[in-house]
Amino acid sequence: MNALLEPGMMVRHPGQPDWGLGQVQSNIGGRVTVNFEHAGKVVIDARHVELTPVFGQ
């Protein structure tokens, strides 16, 4: 699923619910950069974390 994430999409990190809603900034080579409400910009290794897309926000 992470391979389908595109810049601008909204996601949540299933292991870090306190980070809040995040907006995908980039998705290059299995590294997804997300700007989260309460954690700021985080680079996620998509091989280890499956981000949850949020629709209708």
C-alpha cells in the first residue's frame, strides 16, 4: 500500500497515533517523508511501517 502513497495524501502512523494526521511530502525508493501534526517531518522506511491512508479529511 505504501507504494501507492503520493504527495498530498493524508495518512496516520499505526504505531504512533499521538503523532496525529500526516501529509505525505514525498515517496522515493521506499522512503516516505510525512509531515505530521504533532511530530513534524518524519522519514518513514516503508519496508517496516505500513502507513494508513485517511480519506475524507
